[in-house]
Amino acid sequence: MSTPVNDTPPQSAAGAGTPMVKAEAVHKSYGTVPVLKGIDLRVDPGQVVVLVGPSGSGKSTFLRCINHLEKINAGRLWVDGELVGYRQKGDRLYELKDREVAQKRRDIGMVFQHFNLFPHMTALENIVEAPVQVKGESKAAARERARALLDRVGLADKAGSYPSQLSGGQQQRVAIARALAMEPKLMLFDEPTSALDPELVGEVLDVMRGLAEEGMTMIVVTHEMGFAREVGDALVFMDGGVVVEAGHPREVLANPQHERTKLFLSKVL
Amino acid sequence: MAVAVLAAMLIHAIVTNPAIQWDVIRTYLFDSSITHGLVVTLELTALAMLIGVSGGTLLAIMRLSPNPVLSSTAWFYIWVFRGTPVLVQLLFWNFLGALWAKLSIGVPFGGYLGLSDGGAFWSQDTNKLIPLFVAALLGLGLNEAAYMAEIVRGGIQSVAVGQTEAAHALGMSQSATMRRIILPQAMRVIIPPTGNETISMLKTTSLVSAISLEELLRAGQNIYSRTFQTIPLLIVVSIWYLLMTSILTVVQYYIERHYARGANRVLPPTPLQRLRGLLGRRPKPANGESDVVPGLEGGGHL
């Protein structure tokens, strides 16, 4: 990117053509250890972008920056035309208050590697919690929608079960339903199948494939290359905190251009 | 067998010792000053624990706050109140009037600014403002808050970080996350030591007799200082303490069971269910949560 970052008005491209996610030279370090060294990325509405790379490449960290679970140290990150975690006045950035950050996270669903369901609540209560607490939805309405969501992920009969009574695959499907209950415009998946037994991976990928077909914008960190090839609109290969290569999944997987991509793919395919 | 013989000898020695004066115990067990003392003890326990638990939760949240002023204030409070004996603190609250005869609300440092009455809008005699009961309550409650703070902090820190992240990712605020997600899970870790603290508090209230507030022990002391029936009255007092701590133990058991939801796949049977199991009548599973009949052999452990 040669354009000076400050020249970009924050809400420049509102309306048609606003990217769902736009990253410009995003840097992030933990103390003195740099994790992201300038990530540029654009995700358009309705796109499914798959992030792959070796562990420690920064792909999960980048995903967590998008909903401000991690603060970026430099660069700019927009979701649906709005800066993530900051407000820009002139050429200065002001950090948003916790309340404002929470407000923006409503529209971004996230699914975690270890599900992170609330163990003291049933599947239904897990899904009802945020719409009632955050959006002030009525309990009756939220319950009705929660039942519909459970039905959609194939768990209509598990409404009253606690997470400890569910298999990993079932827990992850409840977690997806929980995120969808907030009616997000963007879904982030952080290695959603990595903690699952192999025979349970399929049921979660099926739900994700269904979401993609309905037009949900998704960013997925995964090692499931089959999913990337069939469902992904773009594949981004990251290593050492930078984007090494990006393109259509079938092309990148079949014909990787960079040595590091070739080396990585030879190990996972 | 040998134990049974020894126990029988001990019971015999107690029952037949005339110095115990069972008739005196019977007379005073429901004496009005004893039951009044009992009520004061229960009130002190309940209110001191209320101050302790709410103050402790506040201190724990402050202690874990990223704000250095909040966390160091909490640290200092806990350092002082855990580091000095509760009896000393009780005496302090009782004799606060000797330190500051009047407590006022007004212009800070108004006295130095030459204002009349030191700039006070409102002023009250310390001993009137802090009667005996309030001094006792402050002494016990504020001390307890320091201990509860550490218990609550341990509970909060036992909840996985992923829980906070999941709640934040759903757009929940800091306070909603604490209230709805973290604290309910921390309860499982917080409740057992809190039950112990409550039982311990019930007994610690007897220290208040040192500032002559007439709670259970003091009520007994007042009687035996007149009648010299020391041992019988100490037994009367002990019977009441023992009864109250036993009731609290049962209450604690059921509260712990309530907060075990979601942690155990099958809740362990209650003592009542066990008893029924022993008697051969197998109870129905509680509200359909389990298909396993909770009998004696059913996965529970105490």
C-alpha cells in the first residue's frame, strides 16, 4: 500500500462496494515479539475467506483483532466501513470506550476452537443469553428464535442439555447457533474443528457450508483444505505475520506460487 | 468394641455428674435472655456475612481491575484487615469515640480554613452514631470482607479466560459478563469456603461479648455471674451454637448442589434420597435430569 494511511477518510466508501473487512498494514506485537507485521486484506460482503498457515503465523491473532479481542499496534482495520476499536478525529485516533467496543461486537459473530459455551447454562439458555442481555429482546421471542436456530443446526432435541452432556461436535454447533442469535453480518471462525474427534468434523463443516450458501460473510481459520476448496471464495496463506499468498482456493491449492506455500501445503494435503 | 465401651463410659460420666446440673440446663435453655442473645447472634452473623460477601466481592473485582488505584486500594484494605486480630478491630470500633469524639460531614480541612464549626454541615457524637451493635457489626463485617475478597478472587480466577472472551465476542458489557457469566461459575468455587466462613462467623460473634454486647455467650455469662452455675450455662450456650452450625451445614450442602449444575452430568443424590434408597423405595429421577436412579450405588460422592 503506497497511499498514506491518514489520507483515507474513515467512512469513505459507505454504500455500494463497502468491504465487510478491510485491513491496511495491521501490526500487532505481544511485548517485543511481533506477531502481525503488516497485514493487508479485503473481504467483500458474502465472501468466504479461508485463512491458512502454520501455527504461530498470526492467523488466529488477526482474526481476534477483527472484533477487537486483541488491540492492534499500528495500521487500520475497518469492519463494514467503521474503524475497529478507535474513532478517528483529524489524523488522530481515539480509543473507544468498553461500552462502544461491546456495541460494535454485536454484529460480529465468533466461533472458538474450544467452543467456550457457558457451562452453567443449557444449550437454549446459551443462545438466549446475548439477545436478551445485549439487545434487550423479550425472553419469549428470544427462546422462540433460539429453538429455530437449534433446529437449523440439527439439535432441536438438545435444548435442555448442558454443554457437559453434549459431544464436541454438538457443542460447536450450539456455539454457532449462539453466535447467529445476534444476527451478525460477519462470522469469524477460529479453528472451529481443530478440537474435534475426526468423525465429528463433518457435522460442523456441514453447518458452516449451509451458512456460506445463504450468503453469510465468513472468515475461517482452518486446516480443512477440503472445506477451503469447496466453500472458500478466497484462500489467504499467512506465515511469520505476513500474507504470503492469496487467491482463489482451487488455484492456490493446485498451483502455489511461493516456496513457503508449497512447503506448507505439501505437509497438510 | 473398645471404642464403644470408652464412649459409653464417657456418656455415663457426663450424664451422672451432678455438677452438670441437667435441670438447670433445662430451665435456662429457653430462658428469655438466652433466646434474645441467640437472636442477636443470628442477626450479627447474617448482617456481618452480608457486609463480608458484598464487600468481599467488590474488593475482589477492584483487586483484579487494571486500574492501579483500585487494585492497590483493595490490596491495602486486605493487608490491614487480615493482618490484625478481629478482637482488636472490634475494640477499635467500640472505642472510636476516644479517637474522634465527633464525626462530621463538611468542607474538607475546613478547620484550617477558619470556617465556623470546622466547616461542618452535619456533625454527630461518635458514640451515638456507632452504638454497640453497629460497632460489633462493623468490626466483624469489615474484617470478613477482607477474607471474602480473597475467596471471591480465587473463584473469579478459576473461570477460564475463554468464557470472558465468548461473552465479549457476543457484545456483552464488562459488568454483564461478570454478573451473568463469571460470577455464577465462580460460585462453585466460592460457596464451600463461604459456608465455612459463615459457620466460623457464627462462632466468632461470641468475641463481641468482649465489648459487652449481649449476644448468646454474653447472655449466658450474665446469668452465671449472678447464679454461679457456670458449666450448665456454658452447655446451654454450646447446645445453641451446635444446633445453629448443624443447620448451616445442611443449608450449605443444598446450595453447593444447586451450583454444581452443568459441572456434573448427574447430580449426586441428596441425603434424603439416599435414605429413601436405603429403605428400598427407589425415588423417581429429579425433574427428568437423569435416567440413573440415584440410589446408594449411583455415581454420587460426598
